[in-house]
Amino acid sequence: MNVDECYKCGGFFLDPGELKVVRDSFMSEQECEEYAQKLIEGDPVYQEAQKDLEKYSHRTEAIRKYTRFLRRILP
């Protein structure tokens, strides 16, 4: 939808019926968050980063477990 804008004052001008279209297509804050999450989760780069994060988290936990005895020895 195109809304007319005054480049001098920054005001917007709506043609008949355009305000109803704006109101009908307005998303609540929760809807915006859900839509953004859907877009983010659909991004292959995000999905790969999530896999990497999970892999590094498992590795970090394994290192922590295997080096647990060092913390007892060192001051």
C-alpha cells in the first residue's frame, strides 16, 4: 500500500479507505515477535549457527567434566 507523505513536514495523507487497510493489517506486538521468530528460524545461517552453538555447548560441558579434577588440585 502506498501512503502519501509530505516531504516538507513529514505528514502522511490517507486516501479514502486507506486507514481501514492500515488498521486491518496492523500486527500486535506479540504477532510481530512471532513473525520475526518465524523469519529468523527459517534462515539457514541461523539454523547452522544454532547447530554450532549446540555442538560447542556439548564440547564445553565435556571439557568441564574431564577437567573437574584439576580444579581440586589447583588453588
